Amino acid sequence: MKSIMPPNASPLIISFEQAFDKAIDFDRKYQTLWNLGEVSDEFLPYLAWTLGVELWPRDELVSVEEKRALVSQWIKIRKLRGTRRSLELAYEAIGVRGDIIENPEGKKFTLKIKFSSEEKVITPELQSAVIRLTNLLKPVRVKYDVEVEFQFLAELSAFGAIAVTQVVNFLGEA
């Protein structure tokens, strides 16, 4: 073992270093901290922070796989910041489908965003995360409207169920 302690380190410090080296394979752990595929879930937020991910979703909103996708896409998203493609990549990373319409009804500098998800329930917290992502990545001069599609299951007696889609409109914070 190569010591990282200074030459004047006490025997107690040197023995502590040797015990620590036996207990933890530091070189291996350090290498996995920078590898997105191998980093443990508990260190994923720290990797995201070091790579500059400005918006980290809460645990109950987004799965670990989606968080990993967000981290892996973030550098590309940052390069494209202020473009439609950055919004699309960010929505995909958190598992939301976002249809972006530019200049709806001839209104300049306006976006209309319709988002939905087939895999997960769109909760108010997820709506808030999408709004924050949109505010972070959209062009500064652009205002936007957001439409959210919700799906409800309604029972039809003993014959089955029908899916009803409700569209809710609200103005995004600009």
C-alpha cells in the first residue's frame, strides 16, 4: 500500500490509514462514483450535482432509471438550452411525453405544450417538475401554455371499464 500521509504522521494515523485501506477499496469506489452505470443509487444525486444538473426530481416522482437517463442526457440538454430539442430531451428523460407547438394561433414567442404519460400517473408534483424544467430550459423571451392529459378509469357495470381523457389547461409561469 502506498501511503498518502505526510512523513511526519504519527503511528496512530498510519495504522488508521492501513485499517481504512483494508476496510474500503477506495480506488474501486472512486472509479464507480464517476461511472453512471455503476454508481450506487445513494450517490447518484451527487454525481448529478457535479455534472451541473440544476433540477433534481424527488424520489417518489421519478424512478432511478429515469434519473440516470436525466443525468446521462443533461450535458446534451445544457448545450441545447433555450431550444425546443432541450425541452423534448428533458421530458423524455423523466418519462413524460411532451408535444410542443411553436407559435400557436400565430402568437409569436409562444409555446403550447401538451404533456401526458402512459406509464405513470401525472400528479401535481410531476406537473410542477415539468413546469420547473420548462422554465429552466425554454428560451427566455417565450411564454407558454400547458395542457395536461389525465386518464381516469370509469366502471361500466359488469361489462368492463372505459378510459376517459380529460385535458386541463393552465398558464405556465413565464
